[in-house]
Amino acid sequence: AEPTPSRATRALAGFTRIGVVGSGTMGAGIAELCALNGLDVRLAVSRPASLESAPRRLAASLDRRVAKGRLTPEGRDAALAAVSVGTDLGDLADRELVVEAVVEDEAVKLAVFSTLDKVVEPDAILASTTSALSITRLAGVVQHPGRVLGVHFFNPVAVLDLVELIPTLLTDESVCRRAEEFVTALGKKPVTVGDRSGFVVNALLIPYLLAAIRMVESGYSSAESVDQAMESGCAHPMGPLKLADFIGLDVVAAIAEALHAESRQPLHAPPPLLSRMVEAGILGRKSGRGFHSYA
Ligand code: 3HC
């Protein structure tokens, strides 16, 4: 059963006020998870349109939990009331932990970290959900890099247990410990790994997805056959092309670029077919079309 939050926020592993920057798939999932655990969540969005769409999507997701009998209507109302949305990063001033979940673009993330550093209290933790960018480089624009680490959730946040924790060479020991206690209290299973592009999961997953795309690109196999092979032959919940569509082909391409920039290995280079699909706006499930159709 879902935890039932009360209107009065409560501390979770010593944290009460959480900030989330970005209301995409990951940011929205993390905000919802925190709200369901009784935390006070401030969600900072970049586009004014998200001021209306982010609460609407949160309400729809909570309603699905109620419909499945996993959450009471009171729990839904409390979780909804626990999340406030705004466009000003300055509103995150009183947050004890801020999770950055903006687009996988280093320039955008650096700008967010630089601003957050000036806004929050000196003992607040700044976390990034980047998949493949350097946490150390993000920490480089922060006055006290000891407070920065990677906290990498997986999609769907509500379903998948793993959180990769990525301290840099400069992260304070106490920051690692507090982050580990926090994600454990959220019900997740953390693994702590070093700051290398892709960490563990994407360093292994992305070359696999790219290899599957190359099978389709070369005409060796259809997307349907590749997916069926891995679903029926290896018991994966989704074949690699369905999974690439689910992650978003733009996100897969961005992670591949970052992995390739660090490793220079051909296995990390985005196949031209992937790049062309992204340029064409064929982004997978979210655009209605990817290797499969979602019309
Ligand atoms: N929010 C909440 N619950 C969700 C959900 C969501 N977004 N999506 C699915 N669920 C729940 C459903 O409610 C259902 O719960 P129930 O069985 O208790 O009713 C359960 O998950 C199964 O969902 P469905 O029956 O709808 O569908 P499937 O059985 O096909 O499961 C899936 C869907 C959970 C997405 C499954 O296909 C899966 O695990 N796929 C692999 C996902 C994966 O590998 N993600 C990692 C991507 S990599 C990443 O995130 C890192 C990044 O850096 C790229």
C-alpha cells in the first residue's frame, strides 16, 4: 500500500522541504514520490505552461492510484496539496535538498546549479538526476562542491527501486550518508558508484540499445523481431526498441553523445538512424512515433 501523507508535513530521514527543478518525466515522478511520503515539495518549472500542466498531470497520476485502490482520496488530496509549483528558482531558498531534473543539456544544468548555489542555505544538498553528464563539472560552478552529488532515479520512478548515488571526489561524506538515508526512506535501493559517464546502468544499457538500433538500421531485423527476441528470450519487460521509445529517442541520443564524448568508443556513437529520427521529431512514445507507433 502507498504511504498516506498527512497535510502536516513530516521529516523523512531528517528532510522536510524538498525542491525539484523540472517537471518532465523524472522531475514529475520524483515530486510525486516525495509528496506521497509526506514531504513538502516545491516544483520549479521553466515554462509558464507547466504551471498548469504539472499539477494536472500529478492529479491524474494520483487519481490512477486511487482508482487502483492503492491510495485513499484523502491521501491523494494531501499529496496534491504538498506540491507547489512556480517558475522562480528563488522560491527554493528554504529547501533542504534540491533535485535538478532539467533537460539533459550541460549548459542548462550548469546554469541551474549556479543559480541554486546562490539561493539555498549553505547546508542544503544539491543533487542532479543527470544520466551521463559529469557531476564533477556541475559541482564546479558551486561555491561548496562538497554539497553536490548525483541522485539518479529510473523511469517509472514509482515502479523501479534503484537509485544510483554518485558522489564526486569532492562530495562531503555526510552528504553521501544523508542522501543514502533519504532515498532508502523513500523506499528505494541505492547503489553508490563513481562519477563516470553513464554510471552503471546507462553505461551498460545504452550500448545495448544502440546495438539494437543498428540491427534495424542495417536491415538485419525488424524492430518487432528484436523486441520479441529479448522479451521472450531473456524475459525483459520491454525489448530494446520499445525501451528506447519509452526513454525518449532524444534522451537516448543525448546520453549516447555524452558517453561517446568521454569514451571515444564506437559502441557509444549514436547510429545515424537515431540522429535522423530525433532531427525529424520522431522521439518515441511521447511524440506518438518512434521505432513503434503509439497513435
Ligand atoms: N507510475 C506509476 N505506476 C506505474 C507507472 C507509472 N508511470 N507505469 C507503470 N506503473 C505500474 C502499473 O500501475 C502496474 O502496477 P500494478 O501491476 O500494481 O497494477 C505496474 O507498474 C505494471 O504496469 P503495466 O501493467 O501498465 O505495464 P507493464 O507490466 O508493461 O509494465 C513498465 C510497464 C513498468 C514500464 C515495464 O514495462 C518496465 O519495467 N519496463 C522497463 C523500464 C525500464 O527499463 N526503465 C529504465 C529506463 S532507463 C532510465 O530510466 C535511466 C535514464 O537515465 C535513461
